[in-house]
Amino acid sequence: MVENKYKAKIKTVEELVDAIGTRPRQQKVIMCHGTFDVVHPGHIRHLMYAGGKADILVASLTADEHIKKANFRPYVPEELRALNLAALDMVDYVIIDKNEAPLENLSRIQPDYFAKGYEYVSSGLPPKTQAEKDILDSYGGEFIFTPGDIVYSSSRIIEAAPPKIGADKLLSLMEAEGITFDDLRNTLTKMKGVKAHVVGDTIVDTYTYTAMIGGQTKTPTISVRYEGQDDYVGGAGIVAKHLNAAGADVTFSTVLGDDKWRSFVIDDLRTAGVHMREVIDETRPTTNKNAIVCADYRMLKVDTLDNRTISEAIVEKLVNAIKTVESDCVVFSDFRHGIFNKATIPTLSAAIPESMFKVADSQVASRWGDICEFQGFDLITPNEREARFSLSDQDSVVRPLAQKLYEVSKAKNLILKLGPRGLIAYRPTEDKEDVRSFFAVDTFADDVKDAVGAGDALLSYATLAHVAGGCEVCAAVLGAMAAAVECEHDGNIPVTPDHVLDKINKSEQRANYEG
């Protein structure tokens, strides 16, 4: 395999020192260091110039965990960045620096020359560069500054037009984990029959369709003609339907009002195959969100709801359901419409049996919620906005934000949803500094029509994959594929395994350059 030829250039520091020997050497060694997120003409010029100044060129790159320069970085994971450099003829060896700065490796490798771009010296020596110089001086090494007539920014290139390398990144991740596309298919099959218990807020989503008549002459009032109405079960109800469509045996515990929507919700979910454990609260309405649509525009949304916390009596009924419903996993689907809040979450969480896989999702599109209130859960799946809200952090770039949320929430697994940029996942490892403690998955969506419900589909498939197979990467990939399927259809439709299987097959074809 041609790729193996280049992989042979990628060394650990120990392997590199064995290969080049110690000073003094007959062959001169020059070392370059950088992120090399997208290898562009400026990098090529830098490496070509450096390679011409010595016999052996070592390219050192910063590990993923230490890249915090810009949001959604690194765009290219370290294994692929290393392979990109190894494929260049002028590069003899590549190392991935696990340290935040190259100081330790400079001391161990002791290159004859350390190449830097001219911008690092054009206006005086920065403190970090001075630290590098001190190490070079300690053993007799030298700086070489490459010409700086052309400067390119990887960040600007990525933000302007991100290269489409999703298939390459997926292959790199799967290879590093020893996962195949057959493993994804097998996990999908094993999901059937998993017993899932969803607890959460039901929402009935109504779309009232109208046509424009015109404006009133005496008042600034828009006049429209009623043309029809569609009603859908949403909120935690659609999570239950996604899980059911994926092959799970689903029980749904929720709170409904004693109104016309009560029968609609129960009939819809039972028809879908979901076991209902509804609690009726005569003091509140079933949550209904009515969007008034004219042509393709949502003119107005009228919500009928009561966000007061549920009574202690209802909490006790939900606690009893959580304790007694036979299930492999419990999913708390929180939309902040009365069931979940600071007072009830500890009680409801404590009711979950130890053996059950615990999942929480807290959606705060129009409400206040905090995913960190679900402490110590096996899986949480917030989006970036929800993460920033929980941490009161609007400034951190995404990866440090995800790591902070992972630590504060004490979750065993975190999937941070990033919309069109895919997801970043954190998982338990013996060493939290291990690069395998987090990984990214690009979106699989080819033609986005409607992104509503993508997070619910991801939550459902990721949950079942965790329970069925226990593989964090398989769970994240299958969840991302289910989200992509949802995005490619109008409306929040339950995603089936056949939909996801088609995504697996297409991804495998692309990975093998067949489509």
C-alpha cells in the first residue's frame, strides 16, 4: 500500500533519535515545527528552503490537544497532518509533538538547525522564540530563518473555503481505533431490541398554513387566509419515536394536560409502537407551539404552555416509573417545560438504577436550562450554544470549551453538536491528556433541507449504539449519520436503520474512491 511508504517516515521521538544518531553527526539535521493544519504554498516554500540547508529534514507538528488558536481547530486531525507532511519528498521524518511547545523535543533531538519563518525575527525575538534559542545555544545548535516574502494563513484558508476531507478524517479515525464499516453495520443491527425509557417534556408542534391577503388600511395589521394545519408530536416525544424507529423497545414517561392534545399524543405514539406511561396534570395544558406560516415564512409562533415545575405528586409518579420500567437505558429529554429543573433533577436522577445507561439532553432554544445539572451521566449531547450557556463562556474556542464541559459535567461521554461542522466527542481514558480522549466527526449531510430534529436523531442513535456495542466512536459516527439523514428530509421524521445503512454504504464507497 502506497500510504504505508509515507507512514514509515512518521516516528516517535525515540525512533527518530535512533535513526539520526546523536551529535556530532556526519549528516546535518534541520528541524521545522508548526501546526500545518492545511499545507499551503507558504509551508512548501518554508520546507523547501529548510530542506536545502541540511541533509535531513525533520518536520515536527503540534498535537491536536494543544491547538487552541482558532475555533473549530485543528481542522485536519494530527494523523492526517503527519501523513500530509510525510508525503512531501523534501521531508525525511515527521514527529507529532505531544508537548505544548517544541522545547523538550529540541533538547532530545538536538538538530543542527531549527528553521523558523522570518516573521519570528522581523520585529525582535519573541519570548517563546528566545526560549528555543536558549536550548539551541546550550548544545551548539543554530536558528535558520526562512524567507518571509509570502505569508499564508491556514485559519483564513479554512474559514474561506474549508477543504472537503470528511472521508479522509473518518478513515483516519476508524483506522486508529481498529474500526471497520462492517463494525458500524453490526452495531446498527445490535441496536434492535434495546429497551429504552424516555422521560421528558412532550411538545405538540403545529404548523398553520396561510396565504397573504394584504395589509389593513387603518391599522398595521397583516391579513392572511387560513389554508390548513398539520400537527406533529415533538419534544421528548420525537426522541421516543426516533428510538422506536431505530429498533428499540421504547417506553415514554411524560406529563400531559387534560385537553384535546392528550389523546392526539397518546394515539400517535402508541400507533408508532411506543409504550406510554403518561401522567395527566389537570392544572396545565399540553405544551403546543403553533407556527403561523405564510408562503415559506414563519410569521408568528403562538405557544400554549405552562412552565411551572411539576408537583411533588407527579415527581413521585415519574420516580416510580424510572425505578420500575424495565430498560437498558434512561434518556432524560429536557425542554424546560416543567419536568426538569434544579429541584427535580437530583430526585429524578437518583431514581435511575445503577445498571442503566444514563443519557441527558437539555435543549434551551427558547428556555433556560443547564446540561451540567445532569451530573455524572453516561452520555450528554448538547450543542455549542447550550454548552456556552451552561459554562457562562462565550469566548473559548470549541475544543477547550468541550473539554471544560466534559470535566464540569462529570459525564462519561460527551458529544458536542456543531451543526454543519459535525461534532466533537470526549470519552474516558486513563490519561485525560491522551489524544484519544477526544475526536471529531465531520457532518455526513450532502443536501441539507431541514436541520430541525437532527440533534434528536443523533441522541437516539448514539445512545442505542453505546448500549448495544459500547464503542464510543461507533456511537458518534452512527449518531452523526442519523443526524445527516434527518437534515436531508423535510420535517422531523423518525430515522430508520435502513436510512443509516445507506449512509454507511455511501461513506464506504467514498472512502474507497468508488463514488
